Amino acid sequence: MELKLVALLLISFTVLLHTAEAMPTSRVANCCTRVSNKINLRMLKSVKSFEIQHQRACTIKAVILHMARCIICIDPNNAALQKWMQNHQHKKKNDF
């Protein structure tokens, strides 16, 4: 009887682990749903890090700017942002 219980628990744990691996990460659940086209240099000076949100993971493309107290989603086609990103690659996080 105990052997059946152990086997059932082992199978349940394996199924649970396999299901958890297939589930999307919490980062996917935190997608930008809107982007701003406006950005100023003062705002860019306070960026701690940034990452690029691709359409394969979320519904829109965006650059996510991580500030000290907030996160801002910016249109990746913004020319000022693109120039800033080229000069600040050291602040880039992994894309998703």
C-alpha cells in the first residue's frame, strides 16, 4: 500500500514539474500593452536598465525602461531612444 502511495506521489510530482516547465514565466504576464512615443533626456538619465519586449512574447513591441520607482514602455521606433540605447548597451537586460 505504501509503495502505491509513493509511486502515485512520484508520478504526481513529475506531472506537476513538467507542467510548470511548460507554463509561461511571470515576465510574459507583465507585458507592455501600450507604449509612449514621447521621451526626454532627463528621463533617460534616470534609467537603471532596459529590455526589449518582442511580439513573439507579447502583443506589441516595446522598449521597457526600468527606472528607480517605475517602469515605462516606449515605442522602439523612437529615434532618440534608439540613439540612447546604442550608447547604453551596458544597461541592457535579457530580452523577452
